[in-house]
Amino acid sequence: MDHVAAADVLQRARARVGQVLRGKWRLDGLLGVGGTACVYAATHRNGKRGAVKLLRPEYATDEEARRRFLREGYVANRIEHPGAVAVLDDDAAEDGTVFLVMELLEGQNLDERVRSFPGGRLHPAEVAFVAERLLDVLAAAHDKGVVHRDLKPENVFLTRSGAVKILDFGIARLRETTNVGGVGRATEVGSVMGTPAFMPPEQALGHTAEIDARTDLWALGAVMFHALSGKLVHEAETVNKVLLLAMTRQAPPIASIVPGLPPEFCEVVDRALAFRRQDRWPDARVMQRALRAAMQRLPPAPPLVIGPGEGPPGPLERTGSPLSRDASSAAFPSRKPLVVGLSLALALALGGAVVVFVRVRAAAPTPVETRHAAAPEPAPSPTLPPALPPPASAAPVVASAAAEPTPPPSARVAPAATTTGARVAPTPAPPTTTTKPQQGGTKDIFSEW
């Protein structure tokens, strides 16, 4: 879609602000525009606030698009974990356009959190803090037969109350073939769905029969790798080259990129990123136990602090890189509102075509009051400080994880820095090397945070 068409879609999306859907949900403001949907902050007639994800009108008559769209709500609610964003309602507007209503979140997504720090590197203890909670959500999802398939920093939301949420179950896969809420499996054999930079070999190859819980664990390892190093596991000039690397190349050891990390912590990341599924952690709870043990070797991070925001929503801004979202999406800008809506799916695959989601950027969590679903093992969650403050040069930000659009193509896989004055642009990441790991090296990296 060219810029003229993108501007037209954006204009039509803005024109909906102020409308009341089915006499109950008033659209208060546009949060973002994605490949197939628009996201709004909304208020119910009873005063309750929510985030409304509205399928774009051009897809309103496409039954496959409607089916995939509504499927997100059925899958997310099936997990029944506080870390999976709840879908409160689904309905059709007067013009036939279907919509979902989700909880409205305050905070920032992990991608923006990473980009707010120089070099795009978070303190290892903060990375571990977030990953440990993500594993709790993934364990609950996998127990219900749900594989997310698109875990990435943009789909990890860190609330101001200290919770860690996983967003966008739009392309999640169900283990069984039976319908959920009248919706069957959404992925055909051989299709490629997900985000190349956070995609394990079996997913990049389109081997959908091999996708299982270990696919999500690889993606989590890639999220940790990125948050620790400011780099992607595989970096290249185009989406196709990233996919080729994902299909054929083992991830570099984290110690070769970030020297000085404790060997036990490096093992957690490296094993998650193993090329062969059988060499990865067998399940989320086993990985969680290993991570909790490794966290005892990490120095504590400063308190996590997510500021109150910069004020009312400002003008829409362009952000991200073409390799950070759905490669078929239009070049829409994105908004950073005071109160954040969900990072709802950027683009849901339509039909059996090869659809690729690429990566973008986001932000982080707060105190340690996140509750975990009961796990079989009694191992207690390690005590960690509430939260990391933003860098001194950056003002506190409350950023939106709403469905953000894709900007025009560029030459880098790594996302471009935003122009928001409240953030520090990350140092451009040089090509990833695969030097021999030196776990527990002599360099003290913790003095850098």
C-alpha cells in the first residue's frame, strides 16, 4: 500500500473517533492502525474504560479475516492467567465491522523500554525479572494447548502496577484440531506466520507440524538476547535474509555478545536458543526453575520505575523499521498515548499466503507484585527490586503498545530509533558475530549499568 492509500486509511480511522458502537462503547481516541485493524481508547456507557480493536472496513465482508480476528479473543481468554490480556467483549458495529474490547493498560511495552536506554541494553536482572514472569504465562498457555508463535518485545507489556502481560494471540496455535468458540485452526501447512527476528528454525521453514511449546521458548530466548545486547539474534538487510539465517544458522552464544554474564544465566539463554528443538529446555517450567536459580548470581537492578506519562496524547509519530512488523502492512505511523491500549495484532494473516511479521520496538514493568499461577514446584520466585528508572537523559514515558503500523522499507533489520524527545536513540547495532563463547569472562559488565 502506498503512502496515499495509507493516509486515506488513517484519515478514515480518525473519523471514527467519537462514534458509539452498538450504543455502548464510545471511541475516545485512536491509539494505532495496523495491517487489518485499528485500535481505540474507549469508554463504555457505564463508565468502564477499555481498548477497542476494530477490524478495518475493507475486511468487514471477508469471512476468513473476521474469523481470524475474533479467534484472538477466544484463545486469549482460554488461558485464564492474569498475564494474558483479557478480551472483555466482541461484537459487530452497526456497519457490520467486528470489534474486540480488551482491558486498557498503563505502562509501556518491552520494545520501547529497550529503546529508551543507550545501546538498547537493559540490566540483566531486569531482563531476568521479565523473563521469569513471561515463563509463568507461557506455562499456563502451553498447559491449555496454546502456542503463541509471535512472542517479541512489542507483544510483552509492562504495566505501571508491576504486571507483565503477553499480548496478541491472533496467530496462536492450538494443539488440538477441535474448534474453540466456533473457530478452527488458522494456519495452513507450509505458511510462515510470525516475526522473522524472533522465529526459530522450524517456524521460519514453515514446518507447522513441528511447532510446539519449545517454539515459544526459542522466541523468549531471542527476546532476552535482544534486551541484554541491543542486537537481534540474526541481523541482515532484508526480511528474506533474516529468514534464511533463522532457517540455517545457530544463534551466537550470548557470552560472545555480552561478556561477563554468569555462566548459569548464559546457559538459560543459550539453551532456549538451541537450533534443534530437542536441545532446548523441555518446557516453560523447567526453564523457569533454571532461570530462578541463575538469578541468584545476578546483582540486583535499580528499582523499576515507569513514569506517569508526558501528558495527553500527542500527534501520531512514525516509528520502527520495515523489518519489525508485518511485511504486508501499510506505512502507518503510531501513537504514544497517556493511557496505553493493548498492542493488538499488527496484521492477521489472510488466507494461505506466506505472511511475515517483522520486529519493532517498545518498553517495561514496575514493582514486584505480579501474581503467578500455581506451579507444581515449590521454588519461590526470587526477590527483585521493583523497577529500573529510565536513563537520566530520558524523561519518564508511558508508551502505547497498540497495533502500530509499518513504515517504508529501509536497509536495516534492526528497528530505527523514534524521534520522540523522551527517549535516547539506541546505538546502531553492528553485524552479529559468532565468536567462540567465553562464559563468565573477566570483563565486569555490571559496572556499565
